[in-house]
Amino acid sequence: MASTCNSVGLRTTITFDGDVSAAIEQLRKTSNLGVSETVNQLIRQGLKTRVERQSFVQRTQPLGLRIDVRNVAEALELLEGPASH
């Protein structure tokens, strides 16, 4: 389910971790901005940052098993035995 936020000037309370709060305060003092402007600036910077990710590759190992899994119930009975029902 997708949602959008169309609010301009949205006000909310956010609790920052200590390290984040310190970074906000440091940038706020050095840039002479208010807290809201500083947080918005940091969020925009974070949104622009793109992390390159490696493609996921599933590693497999041959186990020597040859089971026809088109019939799931039959495959489970073969693997687990008829007594498991």
C-alpha cells in the first residue's frame, strides 16, 4: 500500500538518538540555521545519497537428491515418511 504525504508545514515530535542530536546541534551552530531547517537539510542530503548494492546471488550445492516436487504431498511423504501425517 503506497501512501503520500501532501502536508506542507507538518508538525510532529521526533525523538533523536544522542549521536543524531549532537550532529544536528553541531550543524545548526555552524550553519546558523534553526533546528527545523537543519533537520530538513540533513534529510535532503540523506535522500540524495545512493548506496550501490551488490546483486544477490544464491549459492547452491548439489546434494545428490533427485525428487520430483510437482506433487508436494508425495514429495513430503517421500522425505518425511508416511508416519509423519
